[in-house]
Amino acid sequence: MKKVTAITLTAFVLLLASAMAVSAVDRVEIRGPVATVENANYTWDAQDFAGFYYDIDDDIGTESITLTITGDALDEPEGIKYETTAQKDDFDYEEWGQYWTIGFLADEYFASYVEGGLEDQYLYYDSTDENLMVDEQLSKILMDDDEERTFTTGTPLKLAGDYELAIQAIDLDGNKVYVQLMKDGKVVDSAVVEPSKDNADVQDKTYTYTMDLGDTEDVVVVGVHFKNAFRGADQDLATVDGIWQIADTYTDVEEDTEYDKMTIQTVNADTKYIMMDNEDNKVTLNKNKDTLLMENIRIKTADQDDIVTTPLRFYIYKEITEPGTYEIRGSVAEVVDGTVEWDYSSFAGFYYDIDDNLGTERIVMTITGDALDEPEGIKYETTAQKDDFEYEEWGQYWTIGFLADEYFASYVEGGLEDQYLYYDSTDENLMVDEQLSKILMDDDEEMTFTTGTPLKLEDDYELAIEAIDLDGNKVYVQLMKDGKVVDSAVVEPSKDNADVQDKTYTYTMDLGDTEDLAVIAVHFKNAFRGSDQDLATVDGIWQIADTYTDVEEDTEYDKMTIQTVDADTKSIMMDNEDNKITLNKNKDTLLMENIRIKTADQDDIVTEPLRFYIYEEATIEADMAAEPAPEPVKAPETSVEPAPAAEEPVAEEPAAEEPMVEEPMAEETEVEEPVEETKEETGGIPGFEAVFAITGLLAVSYLVLRKRE
């Protein structure tokens, strides 16, 4: 029986381990167009800086920032000027009328209800103070939709900010619904709505919750429209078809309020306009700086070598760290005959390295009527560029942006002294075999590791010290993946006149048709043999993926097909062969891999051309529990106790690994308009299949033990 229990526990551990394997993304950077530091004015708005708030359906978004550069500085107070103005927007539940929305600090806020009466502007009518900007305040918009939802006496209606709306009772006729609003499980309001009575109007059918926000009195912060209600034998239920909610806290926009480097100078409640500048905060644009401008908007300058003949590059960007899924969109375009082009400067989704000005991805769309005809309606091009290894003695490699990510294409040709990783590879150019590999690590940070603490690499690789000889010259290392030894070697970082070959550990392997390519390189600065443990310091790490991405001609990536791959010029071209794309309203079309096309759900496409943009989705997942950090390694003493002679280590044969091909994933090419549902579908019990798996293990264990007895 003990054996059965042990097997059961093992099964549970394996199931939990697989369930908890989550890859987390720490942050998302949404950058604006790339500019240069020279006497000039730059203005970016919501059309070309994807960080600012923008609603493509209603063409809403007025945030803009103007930078006036004098020499290498943004002088105060007029070096930076930020402006935004509220615009009218329709509630998704249209009978409520309209409200004023405003982009502020790259997010959407509520400014005011639009003036009106009971019939056409009910939430204005139901508020005492309807304009937050009179009190120099704003509130975040949390919910605005007209999706039908059904909830019951046993299942409250979930709202944002830990609010819930619960049915307490429905009268015998099903006309009156007594509801309670709760926050964090505590009742904060109660009311009666009458959605099913004869000739019920918007007031009868709408539950509202008003409260004071700072100096603004009794403003509606929650509105719920009831479509109908039913009294049942076992439980009561109601259907809602409109929800509106703003935050129950306010954001201060009072004059002289400071947001980091920026200060609010003007707030106009009538025109609903806000202006900030950098009063008392001169900003100098030196190389390799990352300056917080306001809230989560920052300015980044390049760490570039030459700023004399080439002006210093910079861009503004929005930093996001909250869990969620975000769109990184390109500049907004219109469906009219002609061509539209995006590159790294106008589409932040494409790969770009500001320090070395690397990034050549480009997409050109040729619009005919309302379509991107095949095969030349969409053309995607990218070309590799030389980049220096962070550990400079290794020389250079060819990097290429592909499908909005950075890939390795080839090592730069050379010899032992100037291009060691080229020298150490048999086949050095992946593109000869129409392949690429993702770049995982490239840094020159000094790191010390010991016999007891291996050097962590990407993709579950580790480099471990097995032994160091008496003189501290020879270091015997083993490379492991998933705990299994795949390679071993000796490096000699401390011997007299050691060269780059002596100091560098490399691991070569076949990637598809490419033979013996260096996929891992570690440069050793020194090594020490200690009385208790040995240690080594590395100051250069390079790693590419041990799987390859196929860029063979005729390979399809969703709507796009690779047409040309040139290993000499290291360029790739794709088009939409056999895939005509129609740009109708309210469509979300997968183009290639994680790049999509979105068209607006706009009412008027006759007098106003249909708006659209390309975008990439990025997801920040919730933090996993952090592993405890290893104990810090102390620097070694210069003199060490003599140790007994070590036996010559026996090299283990590396385990051969077959590289995996990253095949392009097939996906639905277009997203149709969502079908509204009145009830949430009840999913299956998560992990229920595991019960059968464990039951099977128990049964097998029982039979084996019984047979032995």
C-alpha cells in the first residue's frame, strides 16, 4: 500500500509541475517614432505614438506631445508640452446617450456626462455634479458595454473594482427587482428596479449608484440596465444589457499638480482641455539615458558610439508592467487606393535596436478598392545587418528582424583572432540552409559561479565546473540541459598568454541542415582553485536557440508566403500569394505569426474612409512565486591552500540532441463579429482528466503488488 501511495503522490507532483509551467513576460515597451537630437521640434499624437490612448472605432484620442530641442536639451518650461482635450463618445448601451472621454497620461479617463434630460442623457440627469473637470478631477473608465448577461440570486453580477450586484428578491409579478450593490462583500447600496412593468422607461430599467468623488458630489459611478427579470421556483434571475462603471477614486488634474517632470498649467472645464509642461525641469538628452517624463511615459536615448557625425537617436515610450494583454499598434491608415508602409519607426512591433540602429523590417500594402489583392497586395521585406558581440573580442554576427522578433542569421567571416565563433563553426551561415535561430543571450556582464552553483543559461542549459587543476589554469566544465550532460570540455583562461580560443568554451551542434554551428559560447576571465570549492568568472555569454525557424522558399506563415531567400545579401521577402484580403469594417485578420490587421467598427465609411492599422499582441502574465536567490559568492583570496592532486577528469560523451523545427502555426485568418451570449458557458472541471490517469496508476500498482503476493 505504501508503494501505491508513493506512486499516487508522484503522479500528483508531475501534474502540478506541468500545470505551473508558465512563461511570464515582465514588461511591455510601446515606443514612438525614432528621432534625433538636433535643433528641431517634434510632435507626436495618438495617430503615430501607440502609447497614447486611441479608439479606432470612433476615432477618439487627442493626446499630443511636442518636444522643442535646443542643443542637447529640452529647456524649461517650454521644452516639453503635453496637451489633451475631451471628446464626446456614445455609451455602448445607446439609450444612455453620451459622455465626455479624455486620454490622459496614455490612458482613458471619464471627464463629464453630456448635458441632457431623462430621456436622452439619463446618467447626466441622475447625477448632481456631472462634470468632474469643474473640480479639476478625472476618473478611469472601467466598464462600458452592451453585452447581455444573466445572473441569479445565487450568482451576483461581477463588476470591476471588487464590486458585485446581487438580486435579493423579485416580486410575484416579476416587475420589481430588489438589488444590493456590494464591494469587498459589504453592502454599499440597495435599490428597486422595474424592468418588466408596462411601458417601463430608461429610469425604471436602470440601476445607478452615485457617490462623491473628491469635490464632485453624487456623480453616477455605476449604471446597469436591466432588460428583463423572472421569478422562478428555485431561484430568481435577471438579464442586463448595459453596464457602465468608472473608478470610485479620482485622478487629480488641479493646476500646479506635478507628474514627475511635468506640471499641469491649464485645466479648462468648459473646453475640457488640459496642458502640461516641464516647468522647473530641464531635461538633457545625453547618450544612454532612460528618463521618466510623466507617469509611465519615458524618453530613451541610444547608447551609440558616434554622436559627432551621427546625431544621437531617441524615442518616447510607454512602459507597461501590469498583467494583461496589450496591442502594440502601428500608425493609423485609411482604406483608400494607394500604398501604405510601416517600418520600425512607424510600427513599434517590429524589431529595433536603438543603440546600434538595427532594424530593417518593412511591410508595404497596396490597396485597390477595399482589398489587398494577391500576390502583391502585401509585401514584407527584411535584411540582416552586422552587429558587434557584447563581448567584443568575438567580433561580429549578422542579426535579422523576422516576424517582429530578433534572429541570428550568420557569423561574420573571419579568423581565429577576430571572428572566433565563425572560425569555430563548420557551417557558419544558417541562411544558406534557409534557416534562422532566435538570439537568447548576448552580454558581457561579469558573473562568478562555483562547483556547487552552475552558470544558468537560457532554455534550461547550465554550465558546471567539474574540476580545476592545481595551478588554476585548466577548468573542466560540463554543459547540461534539463539536468543531463550534453557536452564537456577544458578551457584555460589563466595560462600564460592565453588567447580567445583558450578562454572560450563553445558548444556546437547541428541545426537542421546546418552542421556544427556554435550555439553557446562562454568567455572565461579567470579561474581559482579553492580549499572548499572552485570558482570561475565569466565576462561574455552568447547563446542562440537549439531549434531553428524555417525560412525556406514557399514556407507559409498564415496569409504570407516566403518568395525569396538570399543567403548572400541575407534578405527575405514574403507576399500574400493566394490570399486576397478584404478590408471590411470591424475585422481582425491574422496576417503572419503574431502580426494582425484591425479595421474600425465605424458607422460612416462613405464620407470617411475606413480606418485600420497593423498590430502585435503582447501579454504580461501574473508573477509566479520567485525562487530563492543563491547565496552570493565571495571573491577568492589571492593565495589558496595547496590541495591534493586531482585526478584527470574523464570526459563524458555528449548526448546527441535532434534540433526541433519551429513550424509556423496555422490559425483562423479572420475574426468575425462576436456572437453575443446571454449566459456564460460552464467549463469542465480543470484537470478532471487527471483523476482517470491517477486511477489507472492505482489500478496497475494494485495488480502488480497482488501478483507479487
